[in-house]
Amino acid sequence: MVEMRVAGIALDAASRSPIVLLRDPSGRRQVPIWIDQAQAQNIMAGLNGQTPPRPLSHDLMAALLEAGGLELERVIIHTIEDSTFRAVLKLRRADGESSELDARPSDAIALALRTGSGIWMLEEVVADASIPVDAEADAEDAADFRRFLEGISPAELVRQIGRARSDEGPESNESGEQDGPG
């Protein structure tokens, strides 16, 4: 098994659906799991450590576990069937007895973030579902972007954006897609 960490939430460029990205410890492999908007919000709230004025579902689940004397040991994403990931919650009672509950990976991840529990994935699932990550290229891109931001004034940035929009032409909309047939 491989302990994964949540690298972030992304949007699928084609479908605009949110994706939770799980990254392995080496930072070289990433597993994308497509989720819906509500699941993305729950995971983001856990990632950001937000405490809402009233508990969200996963905050309530964490409180129920605690009130029931249960500890979430870890989340295990163990299978991918027909493009659907399967997960279990590995729970431990105060007397040391363990049990497992079936869960959607998105719910399991949101709960793990709130309880500080590990997110684990079977190596076979990581191997089957992962996409390679070029950490060096990502770090280089981030460094280039930081240098760009440090070297440009806000006024110049606004001018460049205005020039880029005028270069798109009148037939383009804000997303860069052509209006009408063409």
C-alpha cells in the first residue's frame, strides 16, 4: 500500500468536473478521481481547515466517530472497477477492535482530512490509475511564474491582458471559443 496525500482539486478541461488529485510520497505519480461540486467543496473545506459556523456533513461524521469512541485509523482506496474507485474506512474502537465500512472515496478523503487520518491506496490501483507527474518541470514553471510576477507591475500586467484580448479579435468570447459556426 502507498500512503497518498491530497495534492489539490483541479477541473477537467473538457467536462469542467472537479477532480481530487492524490499524489504518492515520491511526488512522481498522481491519481485523479472525478468528483462532483459538493464533494469538491467538502474536500477543500478539509484541506483549508475551515471551521464552518454549523457543522458540515463530514464535520458531523467526525464528531459522531469521536462521540462513539471510534477512531478513523485510515482510509484505504482498494479497487477501481468500471472507472469507479472503491474505498473503506478502517475504524478502531477504544477496546482495540477494528472494523471496516464501505465508503465513497470522496467522502473518505473529506473525513480523513478532518480527522488527520492517512489516505492509503493499494499499489495496483496506483499503478493502474496514476498519471506521471514531472515535479521538476512543475517546480520550474512555478519559479518562472514567480519571476514573471516579481518583474512586472500591475499596470503593465493590465496592459498585456488588454493587448491579448484585442489580439483575439471580435469573434472570440472570453473562453477563447469562436461564436457561431466556424
